[in-house]
Amino acid sequence: MNYKNPIIRGFHPDPSVCRANGKYYLVCSSMQYFPGVPIFESDDLINWKKIGNCLTRPSQIHLEKVRSSGGVFAPTIRYNNGRFYMTTTNDSTHQNFYVWTDDIYGEWSEPVFVDQGGIDPSLLFDDDGKVYFMSNGADDEGNYGITVCEIDIDTGKKLSKSKTVWKGSGGRYLEGPHLYKINGRYLLLAAEGGTEYGHMVTYAVSDSVFGEYKGYDKNPVLTNRNLGGYEIQGIGHGDLIEDYNGNWWIVCLGFRQIGQWSAFHHLGRETFLTPVDFNGVWFTAGTNGTTAKEYATDRISDSVVQDFKTVYTFENTNHDVEWCYLRIPQKDNYEFKKDRLVLKGTSVTLDDCDSPTFIGIRQNEFNSEISCDVSADCGEAGITMYMDENAHYDLALRKNGDGEYEVIKRIKIGEINYIQNSVRVYSNSITLKIYCSNFIYSFAALDNNIKHELGTAETRLLSSEVAGGFTGVFAGLYACSQHGGNEAVFSNFIMENKE
């Protein structure tokens, strides 16, 4: 069968995967968004359904006023003796911790903290019953690299000193470690080069958990850094998985740039799948060490059909799973009904490093159309194409100082913050539309069947290359009111992908 990359589209970076009970489970980073660490389930490694989130309670994760692209970094999911474990970093508080559950569809535990620094933590459950915790950072002697210690999995207490076991193959920003026991030897997978265009997957092997580790002599084993003019870039931060038929794969992050020679990406870092071939201890990956946009493979049955969801509405999405808030929301300001959403605005705006009344869904294709009916008596309510508080485009209904209603199109890029266009409307209930393409967003409003065009804005200005950070654009519904308490009603929401 043929499958296409990315397998999970839109802002879903730093994937980690495990298998359990005949299925596969995958988690991704969530940064400043809440709930944290989305969980996916699959029967075939190709088709993934989002089934929940690991961090669903404020007691599990501190996100109050954390910076954008801070918060929850690089989770790892593992399964051992009937229990799932997810370990991650709160980069804003510099804490490594894990949570666990016996029911993948249910709630996860309160965090168990581990006294080892660095980021991108991972767990190895060895076949002798010992549990090892690793991260990138400094060991107890101050040596930097991939650092490992033994822990008590019930308490998180260290049972050994932290020891740096590998310093990588020479690339910058050594991170994303995962440790495996394969064919009696320890294999340490890592990311190097930074989560940008020089990103890559490297690895080393050892006879002992604590080393010495010998690097693969053809590192990096997987990277797209030399594929100029290729849509898929940034390949790295991988996790190995053996499927139920004995085949090996890497899930990894990457991103799609907006055009062949336009090195900008705004959909965020996404999840890709690459086949792996083992030759004894060592392995190779992908197409000559690269990840392709499409693979023909006999490892997956021809009866499997890859199916991407193309239409998102209030009715066909799980509000608690597929929609996200900024940081920790004030839930009293949100009311989902069967076919509509009521938002209560506050004085917190999209420009604040805080939690405005905002709920968003990831933009996951370049070409799509977003539409929503909005009703509001005062304040401001609308749709935002949101990268972070310093980079977003807003299309909104509001009442101006003369008591008249208008639709505005606002541009916020760094220090540039202005209303680029506005049009008077004669109703407090209108339809807002945003048309998305690789290069351009186009904005319009329908008022009593009269269409008002409000112009365009470049997608590249919301990209990581321009805006900074490493999240991705959300289609967000928001409300704000200087005096607070004013309600806006959203109905007939639809985001329809055109590719």
C-alpha cells in the first residue's frame, strides 16, 4: 500500500510511540496549550485517532503565564506490566516528571518528579526489572550530554548517580534521547542539529546502560537537511517502534515548507513515519537516510486505506480532546452546546502572555476554508489565525465608539499591531470567512448575504522563520471585552480542508 507523510498533520511535534494490547499509542508536545500532551491510537501506524490528553488538570502542569513555545516539551510514552507512563519536561519551570495510568482512555496520575535536569526525558524498562531515566543535560559531575540514572518507578527517587553516557556525533543541540534494549544490546537514539533545517536523527550502541556507547559510523541515520527544494524539512527527534509483524519504524517530527523554494513553515512541526531496516545491531532508515512524502510498502496490508479527516465542525469534533485553550483557562467563560459555543469575554486579549477567552483547533493543511457565524452585542469576538501572542491575524465583529457594528481585520506581527481594514455592518450577527492557501490568508464577512472583502495577509509572517518559536497556527475562536462578562455566540463552525 501507499501512505503519505505526515501521518499526523498540523502542530504535533516530538512524537513518541509504544504498543500495547494489539494497538499503537503516540503522544506529542503541547507547549503552552491545555490540556497537555495529546494521545493518539492506531491499529496500523498509518491512521491515528486522537483519544485524549495526558495532562487534563491544572494540578498536573503549571502553565500560568508561561511564555509561548515554553511549557510542555518532548514527551515519551512507554508501556510496562499493564501500565502506561508518560514522561516530559515543563521547560518553563525546569522540572522533569512522569504521570501514569492503567486506563489509556481515562485520567492520568498526579506528576512524579525526578531530580535530574535537562529536557526531553525518557524511560527504559529493562528486562531485569530495573528502570532507567534519561534526559539531555548535566550529570552529577557537571558533564553535559545524554544523561542516565536508575530510578524507583513508584517514587521517582534516583537509585544511582546521573551519568553522561554519550555526547553525540558532533551536531549542535544534542537532545531527544530514547534508550532501547534490542537483541541484548542498548541502543541510544538522539536528535542533533536543532529542530530546524539542520535537524537529524543519530544513534549509538553499547553493551551496558552506562556505556561506553559507540556511535553509528554513518550518522546521521536520518535527515532531510541536504534536500534543497524539497517540501519536507526538519526531520529529527525520532522514536523507534517494532510493529506486530516484526518490522521496525521511526516516528519523527518534520515540517512542510510553504513552497519548493519558500523556506517558511507555519503549520508547525508534524509527525512523520519512516521505515527502518536492522542489520544485526545497526540499522538504516528511510530513502537513503531521508524521509519521503510518500512510501509504497509491503509492510502494511493493501486492505489498509489511509484516511485523513477533512471537515471539522462543532458536531463532529470532541470538544475536550481536539480543541485547545491557551494556558489554564477560566472554564466559566466557555459553554459548548450541541451546535454552538458561547464565550464570555474578559479584558485579557490575544496579545497577552496569559489565558484569553480562546479555544482553537490546529490548522493542519495549507489549503482550507474556515467559516463561522458570530453574534455579539459588544466587546469583540471573531476568528484568529494564531501563532502566538506576537503573531496572529484577527477577523472580528465589534461595536465601535459610535455604537455601530463593524468587522475588523487586525494584523499583529511583533511590534506591528494595527487594524488593516474595517467595514461597517448593520447587524450584530454575521458570518466570518477565512480562505487559506500556502502563501495567503484571505478574509471576508457576510452581512445579510452581502459579502465584504477585507483583504489578505501572508502566511509566512506567521511562520517560525519570521515569528519565532516552534508551535504552529491554530484557527481560534475568541472573545474579549474591556469590562468583562460580555457573551458572544459562535455557530455553524466549519474548517474544511481542500487537499
